[in-house]
Amino acid sequence: MTTQITKDINIAATALQSGKVVAIPTETVYGLAGIIYNQEAIKDIYRIKERPLENPLIVHTHSAEIFPEIAVDIPEAAYKLAEAFWPGPLTILLKKNTVIPDNVTSGLDTVAVRVPSHPVTISLLRELKQPVAAPSANPFGRISPTSARHVLDYFDGRISCILDGGACSIGIESTILGFEEGFPVVYRQGAVTAAQIKDVTGNVTVKTASTNTPKAPGMYPRHYSPRTPLVVTDDIQKALAGFRGLNTVIIGYSKMCRDLIAEKKIVLPESGNFEEAAAKLYGTLHYADSINTDIIIAEKFPEKGLGSAINDRLIRASKK
Ligand code: AMP
Ligand code: MG
């Protein structure tokens, strides 16, 4: 199979409608999409990604109008959150309607749904009139893709087409939120922060893989990993001293990192804002992994705003 990179929505729509798996751009990361009602396409997503079957997929649609089709007993807060953050990087877990095939939700009684904020994919979803299921377009456990090129590097010859929507503007996966006894719980941190959610719902609990035993399926402590070992540190100079003699690459953001004289160093972000750091994070990890070093040393970000989500990804990338 030749993998076509295209900007033409109709080509992607036709491929999806004929049951194929297509890579699509979103503002978070690229996804590997199939129409949710097509059993073969959903099976192919798991096969191509080598994703464990117990790790459910996020349903992507173009508007919150989908709620009654896919879910039941929808809390009022879900509507409020959709109103506040969609289109955008917030995935909401709801009690599933029976029409949702079990292989999309790994047999769970919940369904995950989100409206991505990417003009190309929103147009595609409008054209399709059916939702797609789309996990990130990377082999299981590897770094998520934030460009069409990353997807091609992973899946050339294995998927029919990649819809090219440019570099992902947010660059890390969506925030995942569910409800426990009616109360909102964040299971994965992302660009929509717990503080922003609290402003809408009045309360929120955070239970993520890096801070807590995960309740959400698929929240493995290890994830998003480069092949090169990665260590996360508060003190880049100390870590560097500890690995003297090894060929290292440093990723950091602080003044200490900027001032450091090192052969291989990537300063993240140049402008000092965390939005930019998140957008560049996976591209930087892909690059750091490609330049043949013994170890990647990454500096921990301050635990505030997007810094928490970035640290979550770095810590999970560092697990063996
Ligand atoms: P991703 O790999 O970025 O597509 O994220 C998928 C993650 O969303 C899964 O690993 C789960 O943690 C969560 N998720 C997806 N669907 C469900 C569901 N039906 N119930 C609970 N969590 C879900
Ligand atoms: Mg993923």
C-alpha cells in the first residue's frame, strides 16, 4: 500500500467511508481515525497501532449535538464543559449509549468524546456526518506525532492516507475528564487545566497516572517514550554531573539551562511560554531520540498551568 499525504478532505472522507483507516490532524496530536460504526476499521486501528484491546478509543465529532446519539444520563456539567471548551482539547467520559460498538470502548460502559479544534478535521467530520474513533497516530508506547511527517515515519505503507493539517498547535494529548458520583475528575492532564475546569463546574479532582493510581483504563504509568533513555530532573547541572562520560542531550527551559555550556542542548521554549513548550515537546523528543545519544536529560517544568501536563508526559516518557 502506498501512503498518500493529502490536504484534500474529500480524499480522506472517501477513504474513511470505504472502511479505511486515515491519519487526521487535530490541535493536540495526529490521530489514526476510523468510522466508529465500521467494525473492520476499528479492528485495524488496534492492529496498526499494536494497541492493547483494553485501551479504549476517543470518539471525535464536530459538535456537542452528538451527546444524545452516543450517551445517556448526561450530567448538566458535561453540557457546560462542552459549551466552555469545545472545540478544544477536552475529552469527556459519559455513560455510553448502546449504539456505540463495544470495540470502540473496550467493552466499558463509558464512551469518551471530544470535538477537536482543527479547521480541516472539523470540515471532514461535518462532511462525514458520522463520528470517528481516533487514538494518537503512533505505535503503542511511542512518542505521539505532531506533524504529518511523524505519522509517515511511523506508518508509511501501512495506512492509505494522511490528511495533512500542518503542525499541531497544542502538541500534547487532550485533558480527559469523567464523572464519579456526579463529580468531575481529571484522569489525564492537558491544555485545559483543572483550574479552568473548576471555574466552570465549581469543583474538580485530579487523579492522573503520574500522581495517583489511575482509575481510567489505558492510563499506563509508562507512555510516550523515546527509544533513548530519558531522565527528568529538577537540577540539570547535578544530573549532568551524574552522567559525565556519557553522550547526553539536554532539554530544558530555565535560565540555568540556557546558560549551560553543553554540546547538545535544546532550549524549550525560546519565548518562555509553556504553550509553546507543549507545542514543541514531542517534536523535540522525536529529534532528541534521532541524534544518537546515550541519554536524554529533561528539566522538570514548574507544576502550574500547562507545566503539570508537560511534566506528566515527561515523567511517563522516563519510565522503563
Ligand atoms: P489516546 O490514546 O490519546 O487516544 O487516549 C485514549 C485514552 O482515553 C485511553 O487510554 C483512556 O484512558 C481514555 N478513554 C478512552 N475511552 C474511554 C472510555 N470509554 N472510558 C474511559 N476512558 C476512556
Ligand atoms: Mg496515545
